[in-house]
Amino acid sequence: MDVHTIAPILFQTVKAAGVVARNLQANIQNEGKTIEREERESDAHFAMREAKTKVDELVQEMLLQSVYPYLGHMVTLDVEEDTPSLRLYPKQDYAYTLIIDPIDGTLPYIQQADTYSICVALL
């Protein structure tokens, strides 16, 4: 694996995904996801963890598809959403892990705030 090849691809994909997310934000709806509530968790924190949109899935798919030709058989995934491209990546422990939070701050994103981000890391 050559990080000098992967980093620019991830960077360009995150930029493109950011444009897509911004353009779709005005018409987005909270589809929600089912999660277990943690003991002593506040209503606000639970609502944030429960938020999910189609853009979360779209951004994750963009990132997974962009790096698959380079990382597909060499990386463990730590991702937030259950999307179709997950089937392309073997479920094994590898030396490298790709971490994706497609829309970090989904609830503010749904509320039309600009305090969200696309988070990706390769460890």
C-alpha cells in the first residue's frame, strides 16, 4: 500500500462528498437508525447518535468506492453505516484500518447547521 497514492484520492473524494452533502442538505430528512440507549445517556446525546440520512450512506459509499481498487483486500473497516460496498471488503483483521464517519454531526446537518464534517482516517 502506498499512502502517497491513497491520501490524494481520499482528499479529492472528501472534497467531492462535501459538495454533494452541501447541495443535498436543504432537502434532507432524518431517517434515523435503531440503536440501544446507553444507561444515563441524555436525550440530546441519544438523538444525535440516532440521526441518519441518505447522505450518510452516499458519502460512505463514495469513500469506499474510491479507495477499493487500492485497499479492498488489505484493510479492515470501521464505518458507521451498513452500505452495499461493505460486501467488497473482506471481514478480517489487517494491519491497516479505514475509519469513516460520513457525516459527523448528522443532527446539526439535518437542522441546516454548518457544524458537521466528513471524517476519514487510515491507520
